[in-house]
Amino acid sequence: MKIFKRTARSVVGRYFLLMVPASVAWEFAQMPLYTLWETGTRAEIGFAALHCSVGDWLITAGSLALAAALAGNRAWPQQHYARVAALAVAFGLAYTLFSEWLNIEIRQSWAYSDAMPRLPLLGTGLSPVLQWLILPIAGFWWARRGFWSHMRPVAGDTNEPPRHQPPIDDRS
């Protein structure tokens, strides 16, 4: 079981290695789509982007933990990788839709500028929705790619027998 724990830590580490800086970059990049860009000082804009990035990291961690608890098993990520990833993306997206609604409509903590494209019917900004589709999917792809690449034998390595990776079984 130690190999599974070590592998899971490696995959989670790679996932966060992409998600943390990508979240910061996305938050700063989307700032012109919020009214704070026009009304706030540089310090207020910087604080808001970093504050939202920390929130993104908590959403990332919570979504992954909940998905792993519901759909993973002790052999994750060798088994149920896609199921856990899909649930984590869905949970992150669902929370984002709720949070945007709560903070725009109810609390009025922030507001979209006219430049923010919005989803029909919901009125939620397109940028935060795309953030929670693109970044986690890219993160899971990259984390998995790194996991599988270290499991392949190195070309020309004759001192060790080739390592075989069992196929992923996402059906169970």
C-alpha cells in the first residue's frame, strides 16, 4: 500500500503545482472583467486577486478531497482516476456557480464590468466558469501525465526489468 500512498501524493502534488500558480495568473488576468478594475487602487486589485486565489486553492483542495472520498479508493490514482477528476471538476464548478451568485446577487461583494461575458439564464460570468473547467482539467491531465511518465521504462536501460503499469479500471 505504500506505493499507492506515495503515488497519490505525487499526483496531488503535481496537480497543485499547476493549480496554484495558474489560479493566481487567472485571477489577475480576469480582473478587468470586474468593476474593481475601474474603481479600485492597485493595492485593492492586487489584494482581491490574491484573496480570490487563496479561495481557489481551498476550492481545489476541498473539491479533490470530496471527490476522492466519494469515488476514489486506496488504489487511487491507479484506479478511478477519471471518476475522481470528473467529480472534482464538477464540485469546483458547482461551488463557483454558487459563490458567484451569492457574491454578485445577494452579498454584492463584487460586480462584473460590462466587459464580462455572462452565461444565459444564470447570469454568471463566463471567465470564472471557464477557470473551473480549464484549470482543473489541465491540472489533472498534467498530474496524470507525470504519473504515467515515471512508470515507463527508460530506453536502453538493461539493468532493470521493464516496469509494467496495470491498466486503469475506471468502471468499478
